[in-house]
Amino acid sequence: MTLQEQIELLSAEASPSEQEVMPVINELLHLLNTGKVRAAEQDLHGHWRANTWVKRGILLCFKYGRMADMSTGAFRFFDKHTIPMKQMTVDSGVRVVPGGSAIRSGAFVARGVICMPPMYINIGAYVDEGTMVDSHALVGTCAQIGKRVHLSAAAQIGGVLEPAGARPVIIEDDVFVGGNCGVYEGVIVRQHAVLSSGVVLNGSTKIVDAVHGKILQSAPDVPLEVPSGAVVVSGSRPLETAFGKEHGLAVYTPIIVKYRDAKTDAKTALEDALR
């Protein structure tokens, strides 16, 4: 029986034993930690889909875990015994700078990733090569982060675990996410895009593409997408109700002001010297 079949079976059972559950959880965590399975994957046409069975397996970790003391030295941690901290060594090739960062088991963190304190990477997340996770940044449950991404200070990449079929947040290769940005609810940020400081995106957000004169938004079963190379800044649009017009009200609206060029690349380049 495959791991997927075992997870589907255990998810349907009312109360499986610990002896049934733990080997399955341990195998899943090993495969997630090594990047051999992912909570979401891209097909040959560029479409992202959630791996529902993987997310159901992660849910088993929470459902059947019991509280345990996970403390190491002076650092006190108390969590489900099924989800310990990720075990890494210097051979992992990941820089984790001292200062309060944490990476949960079941997260894949590739060689060359830099983790600045304090930051957090949750279970099911995938962080690819050369990415910078800066101070106070969050990579949420099952979020998928591409190569050479810069998650600036206090950037929040939301996690989507339930429902199991829901697509997590996707940040593709070479994206720059500015400080205090928030990306939530299955939004996809395509490669080379730039989110300037303070941009917030969720499933209900409308993006004004001022370059092409159109509105980007999600639809049933179609996520909100930031186009490849788009440079997005925070903006506003007038509230069109009578009351809004009377009082000069406006609502927050992210705006695509340009598409990436050499000048943008120079401003968002990661310093090789820092590596």
C-alpha cells in the first residue's frame, strides 16, 4: 500500500491506533523534509494544484499528536510530539543566524537559503535554493517559495492547510516581497514579480493593472495571480457608493505601476557578498 493510500485510509478511520499512525506520519515528515513530496506542485502548463493527500497527512500530525516537552537548553518549547523541530546540521547548507528563529519538521529548506532572526517556517512549507527569509518573516503552513526569492523583514506568507483541497500561497522564482507585505488565501505571485513594502494580497483583493488597463481578481476555482514581472505598489480607488462619493472615501487597492526592468533588478538584487 502506498503512503498516499495509507493516509487516505487513516483519514477516514474514526480512531486508528498510535501504532498505525506514527509510521505513516514519520515517513511523510521524512519525505517533506527532503523535498521528495510537496503540499502543492506545478504541472507542465504552469498550473499549481494542492496535493490533497499530503495536506491530509499533515492534519494527522495535529490530530494524533500529544503535548510534549520539546525544549532544548534554555529554549522552552511545548508542542505536539508528532511535529518536532526540523533537524539540520552544517552540511544542510542552510544559514540559520542565531536569534530566535524556528523551522518545524516537515518543511523543506534547500541549500543556500538564509534565515535571519527571528523568522519562522512552518510544516509543509517548501523554500527553494538561494532564498532569503528575513527578520520577522513567516512562511506559513504548506506555502511554496521558489528559488532566489527575497522575503523582506516582517513579510507574512500565509499558510493554507484546511480544507485539504485548498491551494496554498505560491511565491515563484526570483520574486521580491517587500517589508511588511502580506500574501494570503492561495494567492499566486508569478516569477520575477515585485511587491513593494506594505502590499497586502488575499483571495478577495482586486489588483489594478495600470499598465494594461484592467482589473485582476480571483474567480471560482481560479486564484488571484500577480503576473510575471509585475511591480505592485499600495494604492487606493474611490468608493463608488453615494455615501463614499459624498465623503471622499477610498478603499485600499494594490496597483501594478510597471513591469520589471533593469532598474528594478538593480534595486531588488540580493547582495552576493552577504552569502
